[in-house]
Amino acid sequence: MSDDNDNGENFEEFKGRPDPSEGGLTATEMIMGFGFILIVAGFILGLVRLLGLKDGQIPADYDEQLDQLYLSYIVMFVGMLITSFLGFGGMFRRAMTSLVSSEE
């Protein structure tokens, strides 16, 4: 393929995104890292609580262990929301707004 323009057509110059700067971590990367840490921390907390529930508990301890298990689910969910919103950007936001908004 040649760069020569044999047909007399005008080709527009391709203008893509500029290369990202190599200046370290951006705010978006740091927030996504925080979301990933939340996912891992929630998983570890949930795993510990599940192992605690496996051995059998007295009813008072069972409720406490179950509450902490639910807390770990919430922590993981928040981490997934953070990484999804930042990772998928506008696509995820448009999908969420189209689900929330009701057009009748």
C-alpha cells in the first residue's frame, strides 16, 4: 500500500489520542487501585468469616459472624462499582443511566 494519492482524493490526517504522559500515577489509577484493594479486602474478610461459620458457632456468635460476612459483601460490591465506573468510563455510566431513567 502506498501513501501516494493517485486518485486525486483528499485524505484527512489521522488524529488519535495523544500518548499518555509517563509522569507517574494519575488520580484515576489511584482510585482504581483503591477499588481493587477494597475487593481483595472484602474477599479476605468474607473468607475468614465463612471459615469461622464452618466450624459451628453459638447463636450469638453466629449473628455477629453473619453480619461481618454481609459487610464483606458490601465492601466487595463498593470496590467493584468503583473499578467499573472508572474502568469502563462512559459506556458503563450510559448503561446505568439508561437503566435508571424511565422513558415511557
